[in-house]
Amino acid sequence: MSRVRLILALHDHQPVGNFENVFEAAYRDSYLPFLELMEQYPELPFSLHSSGPLMEWLVAHRPEYIERLRAMVAAGRVEILGGGFYEPILTMIPHRDRVGQIRSYSDYLERLFGQPIRGAWIAERVWEQHLVSALVEAGIEFTVLDDFHFQRAGAASDDLFGYYLTEDEGHLLKVFPNSESMRYLVPWQEPHASYEYLRGLSQSRPDAVVVCADDGEKFGGWPDTHEHIFTKGWLRRFCDMIRGNRDWLEPTTFAAVVDSTVPLGKVYLPDCSYREMTEWVLPPTQLSAFEAAVKGSEGVTAVDHVRPFVRAGGFWRNFKNKYIETDEMYARMLELSHRLNTLEESGDADAEALDLARQELYRGQCNCPYWHGAFGGLYLPHLRNAIFKHLIACHDALDRAEGKVGPRVALDVADYNLDARQEARLENDRLIAYVRPASGGHVYELDVRKAGVNVLATLDRRPESYHAAIASAAVAEPSGETFEGPSNLHDRVILKQEGMDKLLVYDRAPRKALVDHFFPIDASLDDLTSCLDIERGDFATGTYLSKAHREEGRIALMMERQGLADGHLIRIHKTIAMEAGRPGLEVVYILEDLPVGQPVHFAIELNLAAMAGHAEDRFVSDLHGNRLGLLDAKLDIPHAEGVNLTDEWLDLGVAMRWSVPSSLWCFPVETASQSEGGFEGIYQSTAVIPHWRITADETRRWTVRLSWSLDLARPEPADAPPEADRPASAPRPSPSPSSRVAGAPVVR
């Protein structure tokens, strides 16, 4: 019987900003027991990629694990793979950051384990051919992608048992195809199924090299898998199967194969990711149609013959089109990367501050919150918050690198969100605000520097293809799972709470700040929470003309728009002002040409993106400090002159005041979303909407002034260090169980 070489490779990952208890659970249920069992099989080498955020956590919290792993590396039993330090989608970040992330992580791992890093893991296997140049420039010899990538390039399935050369601008890289067949056998079916598959290859493909590379968390960290893998002994049986067939089945590593065999040939791979990712990026209607087409073609022989030649699915970068929140994070990250590069090239910026800025930028490039599917973390507030926390810290470090300290204020105009229109950035030493005059005059990002929080890291409610499954399951079975067993993770339907179908409502305007509405006179809070189409104006997303005003210690962005309000042509003037040294915005609205004697219902929507809605340390209070409810409370207050919102875990206090008493609506914005644990409702933000029923006199004019103050919830001690000496991103404690955000951890 001919020999088969088997490469078993694990990818262990926890994203930047994940909760401490999630790291602990994954370590306890997956990483540690896997290592402990593999220590008992010294003749079975394997390859391991641990992402930078996870590796830093292991070094800090589980040094004994690192020591055990270091001993196995020294004995040649474990091959360590590198990659981008903070697990970025490499195609999403500039070339200089790709090379920097890979080099810095390779250096870190070499210092930690004493071995040079030759191979790299590609985050989410998102591939574009130009990555070859960055990988080779960063010192990488080989990587692994899915056999799906190779099939899209036209390679036959029978030709994917080895490695290929690929090239870009003369740079050569070795690329291994990862077997989908093995990934679906391991660990879902009994080891004998893997034995039968590999034994068949030994007869049909002499000297085949088979790669089985997948998420380490599927070995104990995914739902139902710990008992299956360890308690019931699947992994031990799998290792025994390999050990018992060493006469023809040779466990090995990527480097060992590269050093002892020649490539199968040369290949150029198309833009691609793993199969499921290419589906998740599709628009919801297209994804639903695609899924229906695939299901309808199952078992059709004629379709099976042409399937390898049909290129279906989408392109990863279109997550930036599918989700404006992804695009906002991306544009902010790219702006900071360009600014860092400019300062580095200038040669006259503070080097220590630049090093800190670079590390914070790299952390802000962690991929998980930039996309969404059965995995991905866009829908998880704590992961979006972590990205902005590090990007804000990068911005602060770049300010220090330029010598910008102390009270200051500036207003700049550029195409900050890459939509070919001009946005405004207002910033002082306490806040950074981004405004879109061309789209409703919204504030779409508002960073509180000391707290390290973007209070507008919100998420719009929108249709998703899996919402149909939620609606159907809610009717068939109000709560609980409809699938049993650890296999077919993507196919099961588990509703993790009751009333999920009530969350299937969709926003008609962005969940940002200073969104201008005109409603019917009798509009109610229930109308808003149900997302009924009650808009009677065209200001919420309309284009405002704008101009900047600058003076010593103060800046202002003045916007105006003429439009319709309940059938009347009126004009709104909206001015946003900021002063040096003050943690707040002053906003003045002037409504002109109002109809005399005919009431109009005007509302200003502001949103606060917090970390959890139903927790005692996140609450709404009145101007006297009296609690009105938690952040997820529905409030309908007939008379208000302002409101306070507090998130003590984020150490964030928001105070809003308005000069003309109003009625006030507050309600939570919650999404129905998908994770590897099932379907769940997740609190995203609290909408705060003061609203006025205005009856104009002969002046046909009405004015209101809003004061919006954002600062730490707990005052700083009197002996706090000055800004220049303050750490850029102080760590926060893990939340108590009662205050954790809803949502299964992201562990892909």
C-alpha cells in the first residue's frame, strides 16, 4: 500500500476585545485538553496557528501552557504558523500594514519559541493574488488555503494532494490546498470514516499529501463538541487510528513536506475565501436565492457535472457595501494608517508615540467585527467597541507624536468615509466627531477620548437571509433547538430566547445622531419601535449644504437644507459647535418658513451604543439623577428638558439638555442575529428622541439649542496624570455575568 502524508493543522483564535470568560472557557474546553492529549502521542506531529490576541493572553495568563508548547516545538512535535499579528483580513489593510503585521508576529513567535516562522495562516482564508508579494516580503515561505480556492482556479479535485507554487511580481510562494472532505469528516464522523477516505487515497493517489486544517475551537469549544471530542473519546480514537496505520499513514507538517517533496506545479488563485464566506457576503435576497438554488439542485446528476465550473458566491470586500458599519470602521482605520505612514516618513515625529500608534492600529485591524455570517463579530457590540477603542488610542498616540497636547480644537473637511463626498471632522482634546452633511447632516462617529468609546458604534437593523428561518422556527417551536448532535453546525436552528420573531423589524434611517424627523401629530412610541413608515419629511437622509467656521478656541459646522415637512416647504439650519477643552457639543436648530397655525411634529434622534441594555450599571436618569429605567427600557415621557445615560462598565456618562421642553421617547435597538451558538437577540443601542409639536406664529420660525456632554461616568481623581503621560488604552475588567452583552462568543 502506498504512503499518504497527513498534515493536521489547527487555527486557534480569540478576537481583540473578547471577554475574559470567553478566553477562559475556550482554553479550558479546547486548547488545553487538545494539547494534553497530543502530548501522549509523540509520534504525531501537528501544525498550530494561535492568533496574536490569543497568544498574548496565553503568555500573560497561562504561561504553563506556553512552556508545554515550547517543549513540543523544541522536540519537533509542533510546527508554529505565523500570520498577521492581530488576525486582520490581509486584503483589507494597506500593503505596509500587511508586511508589518506578519513580520512583527513572526518576530514575536520566534522569540517565544526559539524557531523561525516559515508558514502563515491567512485569516478567514480571504485571498487575493497580490498577497503573495506581502507574504514573501515578510519572510513567509508557504501558506494553506481551501481546496475551494484551487477548484475555482480550474484545478481538478484529484490534483489537490500536495502543494503548488504561486507567483506575484516575481515573488514565489508555496500554497497547500486544504481538504474540505477531511474538514467535514473531522471531527463530525467516527475516525473510521477518515481511515476509509485516506486508505482510498493511498490506493488511487500514491504519495498523496492531505491537509486537514481547521478551527481549533471545533475540538471542544463549539457547542456540544467538548463531550464528543474528549469525554466520549473521539480525539483519542482518531489518534489511535493514525498510530495504528503508521506503515502507510504518515502524520507530518507543512515544512517537512516542503523540504522533502517538489511542488505539483504552478497555480494562480482567484479572489476567494472559504465557500461559506463567499455566500455570507451576498446581499440577503441573493443569498436566499442562492441557497434555494443549491438545495434544489442537490442530487441532480446533470448539475453535479457542471458544478465545479460554476463560480457562485461573492467577494469579501463587499461586506463594506453590505454593512455601512463595516465601511465606517474600515475608512477610519485606513485614515489612521495613512496618517501614521505620513508621520513616519516625515522623520520628525516622536518615535515612541509612533510605535504605540502602530500597535494600536494593528489591534484595530482585527477582522472579526468587520463581517458577519454564522461566524464573524459585526453584530457583537463589545467587538465593535474594541476596534474603536484601539483606533481612538491610535489617534491619541498620533496626536502625541505630533506634539499635540492640552486644550485644542480643529475642524477639517475631507472624504473621510470614501463615498466621493465631503465629510467634516470636528475634534478637540476631549472628543472627535465625524459629520455627514450629504446624508442627513448626521454625526456618524463620536469618540470620547478618555473613555476610549465611540458612542455611535451603532448597528442598523436590516434584513438577513436567515431571518426567514427565525420566523419559521418561532412559529413551529417558540424556543429551543430543532437539531441535535455536533455535526452540520451551519444547518441547525436554535432559538436561544423566546420572542425572536418580534425582533424582525428594520430601520428606515441610520441609527446615528442628529437624525431629523417629521412625524404625524399622533405618532406614538409603538409606531417607532415597530419601524412603521411614518416619516413625513425628507430631512432624515437628505443633503445639507454646509460651511465651516473657525475662531480661536471654537469651531462650528453650519448646515442648512430646504425640504418638505408634512407637505410644507421649510428650511432647517443646523449648527454643531465645539470648544477647546470641553467634552461636549453644542447644537442649534433653527426651523424657518413653518406653516402658521398648523402644527408640525419635529423630532431629533440621537443614539447611544453601549455594551448591554439590561444591566443595573447601565441606566437612564433624569436631570436630578433619578433613575428612569435601564438602557433597554421603553420610555414615553410627556415633559422633559434633558436626560442622562450612564454605562458604568464603559465608564461613560452622557448628558443631554435642550432649551425648549419636549416630549421624550427612549427605546432599545435590538437585532436578531446568528452565531455558532444559534439565533439570539442582541442589544445594540438606545435611541433617545426628544420631539416637539410645534405651532408657529407669524415669524414662522422656531429654535432649540441642544447641549450634549460626554465624559467619564466616574470623575478622575485629583492626582490623575496629565494627558501626555496617560496610558493610551488602559485595560478594563471583565464585566460581571449580569452585565455581559448578549451573544455567543466569536471563536472562529
